[in-house]
Amino acid sequence: MSAGSIAERFACSWPTTTRHLRRLEDAGLIIRNKTGREQNYTLNRERLQAVVGQWLAWFAVK
């Protein structure tokens, strides 16, 4: 999905959206692909599952 398409879905400003995207990219949760001036983002499903799985395991009853 393009950065513009992502930004349209939220009520925050464009700079705020791009800052959040940068943080998600830094965390390895999304992957940015740049083609010319356009930047598209995809979920890094493996990383997301690993992080969420570890977080959910914290709540598991033992």
C-alpha cells in the first residue's frame, strides 16, 4: 500500500503518518519499497507474528 493510501485512512497529518511508518520500519514490522518517488509499504508477516506471539505468550496462564 502506498504511503498516501495509508495516510488517508487516519485522521492525523501526513508528517505524523510518515513518522509512524518510519518507526514501524525501524522495528522491522513493515518493509518499504521505493519505486521512483512512490513508496509502498508491506507488512513483514514473519516479524509481526514473532512479536505478537511473544507478547501474547506473556498473557498465557501457566
